[in-house]
Amino acid sequence: MAEKQYLFDKPRNVKILLGALFCSIALLVIIDYFITKHPEFYWEEYPSFYGVYGFVACVVLVLVAKYILRPIVKRREDYYD
């Protein structure tokens, strides 16, 4: 019996998906230059500010969870013995 093939088992499909992702990101960055903004603060005028801000915030959240919160809530390996 042949093993079931899924959509992303083929490298060609993964390349197509990544190509579409990068093209959509590039398109959104280009569109960002043509959208009229009404910023409240001067740093909001920078192109792709919110994308960079979101990425940095996500990285900070992961690092805080890994290095600060995990040691607080982590139990020893033999805790339930």
C-alpha cells in the first residue's frame, strides 16, 4: 500500500507557497508607500513601521517567555515522583 501524499510533501509546492508569501509581502511594502497616512506620532510615518514593530514585539514576547517566565513555572523532572 502506498503512503498517502500530502500537499506540502512535495518540495515544488513548498517553493510555490514561499514564492507567493514573499510576493505578497513585497506587494504590501510597495503599496505602503502609496497609502495616505494620518499619523499621530512622527515615527508612524516610516514605511512598514507597523510590520517591523509587530515583528520586534513578537520576538521580545518569545524571548521573555523562554528566559524569564519558563524558569518561574517550570518544575523539576521528578516533581510528581
